[in-house]
Amino acid sequence: MAQAPAPAAAVSDFSRLSKRVRQAGLLDRRPRHYLARISAVTALYLAGVAAFFLLGDSWFQVPLAAGFAIVFAQVALVMHDLAHRQIFLSRRPSEILGRLGGNLGIGLGYGWWMNKHTRHHANPNHEDLDPDVVPDVLVWSQEQARASRGPARLIGGRQALLFYPLLLLEGLNLHLGGVRALRRPWMRHRVLEGTLLFAHFVLYVAALVWVLSPGKALVFLAVHQGLFGLYMGCVFAPGHKGMPTLTGTAELDFLRKQVLTTRNVRGGRLVDLAMGGLNYQIEHHLFPSMPAPNLRLAQPIVRAYCRQLGLPYHEVGFAASHGEALRHLHHAGAPLREKGRS
């Protein structure tokens, strides 16, 4: 639903908040944090590869596949921070590490994902402009449900029940998204992107075929890619799913556009680690280049400022965030259920 236009004086609200955050030093780089984080993720990745070859044709590869799903997701979260220039101020080292980790390391196209995610940040939860709420397989509003075609029309009425099973396919969908984008005119360095992507796919499949029997290889693939997609969905969905959506030419200033469409997820350091800091989604959307470990420190400043303005600041626990998202999906699919009963 579209929110009412913000008053004219609101254009300066974000600049005042930004000044407070900048004065607190929260936009400064955190090189030691990222050196430790990237080193740890790289070590886990290489240890997993070594364990894969040492275990050989064994069913003990199944729990390793689950572990690899976690490692792949953590690589993706580092890639996310690189895309937002949270680690390096300049573009070149961000792109080099992003493509090595994303395209070659986990088969996720850095250029495609950065383009998609940048458009999401510019217009979060806008039904016409945010690629994350395009009615592809799922519908995000009753208006989308009424106009839906294809898979969305078939699935939409029961999409809340099917949400988590569908997330098991999200890993494969992320791989395909990067491949499909190689033909887009906006894709930069498509030869490099494509070479690294297909190198990952070839090495991945070759390793499975060389080490595992066909049956075990298929199980490894299903467990690894399924849990990778589930993990990624559970990290990114709580930030916006179930929050108000915007349509048409709804006019909101930057601060309100980001805060009103975004949800934070409460939790301790374990949640911070598992979600890569994206549980502080409001702060991240207001300051995308802020290093992830600083988001927790910025939260009291942002929350107090929103309270000062009378602006809703939505924060719930992890389970509650998913409950809100599922209730929203169920509500959005209502027209398709009613049509099915008529």
C-alpha cells in the first residue's frame, strides 16, 4: 500500500541523521574485521574442499554438503558487502574479490546480483520498481494476484504453504539468474563474468562425478543447493517481506521510503553472524556502505531518531519476522483462493 507523501520539511531529516552517524565514526572502514572474516570464510571453504576429497565416495558427504551450504551463504554475504563498498572504498578491488568469490567460488553472478540489488535498494518494496517483488513465482499483493499469469497464478493461492519448499530451489535460481544476465545489454565484462561462472559449474560437476557415485552425487547436489537456497531466503526475506509495499508514483523522502518498508530482526551475536548483519536491515538500507559490524552500533541512533520523528521503527524476533512474511503471503494470495472456490 502506498504511504502518504512526506511533508516538505522532511527532506532534511535524513541529512540530520546522516550527520549524527558520520560524527560517530560509523561509516569508517573496518579492515581488521573484514580481514578476519574473509580469512575465516576462505579457510572454511578450502577445508571443506579438502574434506570432500579425503572422504571420497562416502555417505558422510551428506553432512559436508550441509556445511558447504552454510559456507556458500557466508561467501554470498561477503560478496554483498563488497558490492556495497563496505570493505573497500574503490570499485576495482571490490569487483575483483566479488567476482572471484561470487562467480568462481559459489557460481553466483556478481554483476547480475549487484545490478538487481542496487535497484532493490533504490526502491524497496515498490511493486513496479523493485525486482524482489516482481510477481514471478510468488505474488506480493492482492493486485498482483488478480493480474497474475503462469506459475504465480497457479501457486499464488497456496504460496504461504509452499514458501519454504520453494526456497529449496532458490540456490539453483540464483545460479540461473547470473547465467541469463550474460545476455543483457547492461552487463559489464560479460566474457569475464561468464568464464568464471562456467568454470565454477564445470569444476563443481567434475568434482562430484570424479569422487562420488551417481546416487551420492545427486544427493550431495540436492542437499547442498537446497540448503544454500533455504539459507539465503531465510536471510533476505525477513528484511522486507510482509512490510508495506509501494505502487505508482508514491512520493516519500529517502528516510521514510527506507524505514517504512523495512524490518529489523532482533537477536544476539549468533543472529548477527548467521545473517551477516542484515538483521539490522533498516540501518543497512539507510547507510548501504556502512560496514556490517557497525550496523549494530548505529541502531540505537537510528531508532531514537525515528522515535523523535514519530516514525514507526519495526523490529521483531526471527520467528516473528517469518510469521509476518507468511501471513502477508497468505493475504496476498486470497483472490486466487477465492477464484478457485468460485
